[in-house]
Amino acid sequence: MPPIRVMIVDDHKLVREGLRAVFEQGDEVEVVGEAGSGEEALEAIEKIKPEVVLMDISLPGMNGIQATKLIKDKKPDVKIVILTMHDQEGYVYEAVKAGATGYMLKSSSSDDLLRSIKTVYEGKALLDPDATSQLLKEFVNLAENKAREYGLSNREMEVLQLLSEGKTNKEIAKALWISEQTVKTHIAHIFDKLGTSDRTETVARALRNGLVT
């Protein structure tokens, strides 16, 4: 199997040289190009034709998340791994939304980084454990914000989640330790707040608006 063609995008030359040196120790990855900014990466990608891009977030001009989105719009088959110092909430979600299929911290070992490149090259996603935790928190925050936007109570959100899993009224009642009549009342309130008229439409709207997973 030929080596995976990788481009490194980082505004620090020392980081790019360090990564290149790591990959040159084996034959699984070939560094086919480097860029010091998102703009340079967009220009180079046509000529370099990388299969995987290692992308920093903090770049001069457009940041790495903006560059990721533009690269994916231009070359959807290119896999992008965010490689950054940032593990704050929000960054991971924005990176995934932009099209990144990997998110690794610069504190990761060289073995973990190589594994992430091979994983995304195979069409799978791989997030650093800390990044996965942040992403889950972000999804919870988004759902809670959406719930407040629609005026849904915590109990109505629980009922809605179970509805999305295809549970019957009886099953929902048993799961939440409430009566079936109470379930029916909650569902009626959910219909009213979401402006829907049946279970299918309600679940579709909830999924579309990020209220359930």
C-alpha cells in the first residue's frame, strides 16, 4: 500500500518540521506539502493533491476551522484532522461542523497522531478523548438551548427523546415512572410547542432542530 499523502498546515515552521521528521521515521505517511496559513493551503491543495490535511486552528488570516470548511467545499474527498492546542468547548463542535473527521491535541503521542491519520483516511472519524468529551457537552448544551427556545420542560425533553427512539406511550410511562395519561398530556404539550400534529412530524422536527439525537 502506498503511503498516505499528507499536507501540514501550521503557522509555526518548527511544528511543521517536527511533524515531517516524525513521519519520515516510517513509510506509512508521506508529507507532500506544507502551508503556513489557510490561504496558502487553499492555493496549494490543487497542486499537492493531499489525501489527509493536518490543520491547526490558530492561523494568520482565516482560522483553521474556516479553512477546513473551504477545503471541504472544494475537495470533499480530502480528510481533515484538526491538530491544535485548543480543547475548549465550541472548537470541537465547530470543527466537526466544518467537515473535520479528526480532532487531535498537539500533546498527543506520535503513535496516536499516526493512528488518527490512518483512521480518517479509511473514512472513519477519530477524536481525542478530551475532544470527544467536549463535543458531547456541546451537543447537550445545544439541545438545552433549543429546549429553552421552544419552551420545553426537562420532562418534555425526556418524553421527546423516548418518542424519537420509537417508544410507545406505555413504554415511555414505564421508563419515566409516570402514568400513560401523563405521557399523553406531555405529548400534547410537545405537539403544541413544536407546532406539530403527530408523532412522526414531531420526531422529524426534533431531529432537524437538534432537540434529540
